[in-house]
Amino acid sequence: EIAEANAAREAGAEELRRATEAAQAASAREGEHVERYRRVEEELRETGAALEALLKEKSKHLDEREHLVDRRLVTSTLSQCLEHIASGQRALAEQVLSQTLQ
């Protein structure tokens, strides 16, 4: 009977040791998952901030682009004006400039 009790105690101790090891391993894995989740959250915040900055930059660029003047248009208009002035058609040159400035 004592031998059976000792064997049962040893079996219980072994089972407790295995359960403790399993719990420690699970705790370590949980810690790894928590750390990975924290890194993913941080990366998500950084990505969101970068996206927001890019959207603001794009919006600013589009707003500024609306006010840009096409160099070809300006060159063409000035060329026409010079041609009209050179041919003595100053009134026509003034008309081209007036229409361009509207």
C-alpha cells in the first residue's frame, strides 16, 4: 500500500511537472503573440500616418496645380502678340492679351 501511494505521488508529481512546463511554454508563446500584436499595431499607426501625409501632399499638389499656367500656352500667346505687333496689328495683339488674361 505504501509503495502504491509513493508511485501515485510520483506519478502526480510528474504530471504536475509536465503541466507546469506546458503552462510556461504557453505563457512564453502568449508573450510572443502580445509582442507581435504590439509591433503590428505600431506599424499600422505609422502606415496610417504616412498615408495621411501622402494624402495631404497630394491634395496640396492638386490645389497648386490648379493655379499653374501651361508654358506652351504662354509661349504661344506671346508669340502671337509679337507677330501681330511686328505686322503692325497692335490692336489685334492687345485683343489677344486681353482674352488671355480673362
